[in-house]
Amino acid sequence: MTIQTDDLLQHDVAPAADDARPLRTDVLIIGAGPVGLFAAFQAGVLGLSCALVEALDEPGGQCIELYPDKPIFDIPALPVCTARELVERLLEQARPFGAPIHLGQRAQTLTRGADGRFTVRTDTGTVFDAASVLIAGGNGAFMPQRLAVERAGALEGHSVHYAVRQVEALRGQRVAIAGGGDSALDWALALRDVAASVTLIHRRDTFRAAPATVEALRGAVARGEIALEVGVIDAVETLPGAHASALAALQVKRRDGEVRLPADQLIVLYGLVASLGPIAEWGLALAGGRAEVDTSSYQTSSPGVFAVGDIATYPNKQKLILSGFHEAALALRAAYRLAKPDQTRTHIHSSYDPRLAATVLGTDMQDGGATRAPGR
Ligand SMILES: Cc1cc2nc3c(=O)[nH]c(=O)nc-3n(C[C@H](O)[C@H](O)[C@H](O)COP(=O)(O)OP(=O)(O)OC[C@H]3O[C@@H](n4cnc5c(N)ncnc54)[C@H](O)[C@@H]3O)c2cc1C
């Protein structure tokens, strides 16, 4: 199933909007997991503008990061689909409403202005101005697990990386890749034609990757295209003087002793950890690291800030995708009143909604005998 959604995905290399020109929207959705994506659709159904911000480089949350190829059996009317397919379907469903998904940035601060609107800043400098904020942050932002050795932090972004963003920048370099999962092996294989040399460093000689990828890696190692170092990085060595942010070599601890491995660039792919991070500092009432909500609207203790999906807690909360969908639908109906205080929302079943038919199908229901559902 291939769905064209690239036009929604925004990999902002510079802040998409700054203090002088914040990105104004009715609803800002924090997190593009399954619940955030469904919320984007619901916002569209209600006629609300919205934008999403996601810490990862792709949408899908736990479904994509933790179990993309596993089957899910409990989504209504979908007897079985993989987690990846569910995300693709959610993107397809939200697509007609065109909400941009700002990837690779974490919502960092949340403040409320005198006019009651919210300013949300991301760690890359994008600024949103929203009538309400809907947090669909799951277990918190997924962040790469960092290399825990002295001076690695100072090299981050210079010669130590946690993702590959520009392949060309690695051309002709001596590249070391740390990790033993799919990402580490995939990048080792992909970079062997670009880099001067590729060394894969993993603590053991077995890998947690797809069998075909492991086989390809072993073949490349046997042919001398990739060097495999079984050990753990325990120190980084930098160039002297003015080049102190440049990597010179890695110290790798092997079973049989220490080895010095010259390298220009290190890519660490140890997997991701979820952390509530800045959301914990936003003054919301929390219980067990989750935001407490009122179940009539899924509003948090801060009026205008809603929490849905795994990040929300209330008596008998079930961490299910289906529960998150329901929560998002109710939260956005409450958010409507904040975005459009002068308007009364009239409920129309989607099957009778001419605006939805025009947006999703491009058809005009007026001539098709569409009638309004009984008012509720
Ligand atoms: C192995 C496994 C199997 C599962 N199987 C099922 C199943 O069969 N059926 C079912 O219903 N559920 C299942 N679940 C649970 C289900 O995946 C979760 O309930 C669901 O993913 C929650 O969706 P969410 O959108 O609330 O959060 P998530 O999927 O966790 O997505 C939250 C997103 O928010 C982002 N984020 C967080 N904070 C910030 C921030 N400050 N700035 C920017 N982005 C941020 C995160 O990076 C993340 O991508 C399963 C879970 C696992 C681990």
C-alpha cells in the first residue's frame, strides 16, 4: 500500500515559523502517533485548522518505532492490519485536510498569552500560535539513546551523529557506525559506496535485524567492504587545538583488550528512548507521568490544553489505539469552542456532510439528494 503523503511531511531544516511570524492554527497537535494522526483528521472534519509537531523523522509513534510489522487485531472494522499499514491508512484519512506534520522537532515550551492563545516553541526554533493544544505524546518524545562517554556530547552535530541526514557529507570519510539493529546495519550497507571506509561496532557478533539484512552485512564483511568490530566504545579521541570538535579516533574495548580505531565520523544507532521531557514542566497535573484529564472533554488541568492517547490518564484508562481515537474526537469538539467562540457547531453525521464529501471525494452532494441528519 503506497500512499502519497510527502506533501504533508515537513522536515524543517530551519525554523518553519519564528517569533516574528508564528505559525497560527486553531489546534496544535503534539505527537504524530496513531492518535495524533487521527486527531488531525477529526480537526479537519470539524473545520478546524491544525498542525502537528513530531520529535521523530517520521509519523507513526509506537506503531512505527516499536512494532511496524506486527499485526493489530482490535481496530474497529479492520479485522487485521500491520501497525505500519494502520499508520499509512491514518495518513491517507487525514490527507485531504492538509495539516502539515513538522517532523524532527520536539515541542519544548508552552505559554499562554493574555488573549488566552498558546505559544509553543520547538527545540529547533519553530513557533506556533494556537487557540488550543492537544497533546498526543504517548510515552513522551522518542529520542535517540546517546553514547555515554566523555566528550561525546561536545562532538554531537559535528562528528558524532544520531541520525544520517546528509549522506553526501559522509563522502570520502572514515565512518564508524555503532549499533546492532536494522538501522545500524542498513546504514553500514548503504554507506559502503559513499564513505572511504565503514566500520560497524557492536558489542556482540549477533544482530537484532531482519535476517536478509544480517546476511547482506555478513557478505559485505566477508568481502572486506565493511569492517566489523565486536566491542564497546569507551572513549572518543579528538583532533588537537582548533579542531577539538573533530573526531580523530575511537577507543573500543574488546574481549581481548583495547583497540584504537581511527574515524572521522561516528553514527550512533543504539535505538530510541521515550521521555516525557519538557511536557513534565508545563504545569499540568500529572499522575504516574501521565496528564490527568476530565473525561467529558479530555482537557488537562490547564484549560485549553487537552491530552489524548497513552499520555492521558483517568480512572479505568486503557492504553489502546481505539481509546485514543475516542478521546481525540471529544477533545476536538471542546477545542472547537475555543477556536470559534462566536460560532455554534451543528452536528452533521459525516455521511451527510457536503463539505466533507467535497473535500474527501471532490463531489457535490447538493445534487445527490444529501439531507441533514436529525439534529443532535
Ligand atoms: C509491541 C506493542 C504492540 C501493541 N499492540 C497494540 C494493539 O494490538 N492494539 C492497540 O490498540 N494498541 C497496541 N499497542 C499500544 C499502542 O501502540 C499505543 O496505545 C498507541 O501507540 C498510543 O498512541 P499515541 O499516539 O497516544 O502515542 P505514541 O504512539 O506513543 O506516539 C506519540 C508520539 O508523540 C511524540 N512526542 C512525544 N512528546 C513530544 C514532544 N514534546 N514533541 C514532539 N513530539 C512528541 C513521540 O515522539 C511519538 O511519536 C501496542 C504497543 C506496543 C508497544
